[in-house]
Amino acid sequence: MIFITVFTLATALAGYMLPGCSSHTGRQGGAEAESLKILLVTGGHIFDEDRFFGMFFSFGDLRVDTLSQPLANRALLSDSVAKYDAIVFYDMWQEISPEEKEAYRALTERGTGLVFLHHSLVSYQEWDEFTAIRGGKYYEREYGYPPEKLSGYRHDIYMDVYVMDTSHPVTAGIGDFRIFDEGYSNIGVLPGVTPLLTTDHPDCHEIIAWAHTYNNSGVVYILPGHDRHAWENESYQTLVANAVRWSAAGAQNK
């Protein structure tokens, strides 16, 4: 059974939970001490919260706290985030202070796992180091990039997905599959990342998932994930769960 607990700000400040968080344990989870502790960050983009959160709450070995922007970035300035094995980003956010940037760097030094999903590729257009942390970038028109560098998107396309690296833990148990989703074209993918999944759809970039290490953090980006058509896809669910577990492994070993 999924249980949901929402604490007041006063309770959070007493040390039980980050302000604005709600906490959930997977329906088949064991003892809390045996669960991976995950912070799921949202904000800046509308989505079906019940279905999206429901995918994460169904993963039996995860204890998930959810926090939206700008509270999520502010929370990074406290020591409370040190308890998380991994942080999953489903936000699309631009506002960030120098202190918050330093907090992100500290996460990578600590070895906290970082998983970026879908439109999180758009975040922090004017912060180059975040592109290096994430391993790639979606280039938005309003930030003055030349026309040939601009990224694009197309809703509601069927993408045939091919597993490029069958030996990586993130792709364990996944074969080639088809997904109905939103594609991103002409995105930047940094050299040095490990491509995990590709597609041959003409309206989407060829590489649609990758992994790499930044400082001490295992990092994964997964391009699919726009709506329930992706979240309810069994291969996608396995991919996301694997990504969280692989990225979290580094933090657990610290």
C-alpha cells in the first residue's frame, strides 16, 4: 500500500522533512532503512501529477519525497538533502543563485545520484556547468542562439527505441521497444557520455538516453517522458527505475 504523509512547515523545520515535501514509500517496499531515499524535483512545466508520481511510488525499493521549484533549489542550501541517495529532476527551471549553483556542485562532490528526465534538458540555459553536469542541453530560441543551433520538439510521435549499450546496468532487462511520446531534435549531447538508447525517428535526436559521471556522481538523462503514454510503458518504467538505482549506488557506497 502506498502511504502519503504531508508535514507542515513547522514540522519540517524540526528536522523531519524538507519544507513542502510529501513522502511516499513504494507499495511493495520493505523496511524504510532498506529503501533508497529519492528526492523528486518538479516545477516550471505542467504535467499529470497523479500518473507521474504514481510511476515512482510503484517502485518497491524507493522512498520518494517530492518537492517543486523554487523550494527544491532552496532546499539544496540545507544539509537535509544529504540523506538522499539520488535526486530525480523533472523540472524546467531557469532561476538559480550563485549559492544554489555551488550546492549543485557539492552534490556531485558528495556523489549523490542525478537523474534527468525529458524537459529537464531545458533547465538553466545560461549556466554552462549545468550542461556539463547533465551531459547535454536543449537550446531555446529566446536565449540568443544562432538558428542552426536551436532545438525543436514534436508531440505525439511513435519512436522505435534501440538499446545501444546492452551491458550497462541502466538498460538491464530492456530490449528494443516502441514508445508514443514527444521527441526533441537538434539537442546538444556532450562528447564523453555513454549513449544508452537511440531512435531513428526523423523528428527526434538519434541519442535519447545517456549516462556519465560528473565528479563523484553517476548521472543519467532520459529524453522520453512527456506524459502517461511514456510513464505507463513497461520498458520506460524499467529504464527509469534502473537509472535511479544505478545513479544512487555511488551515494550508497560513500
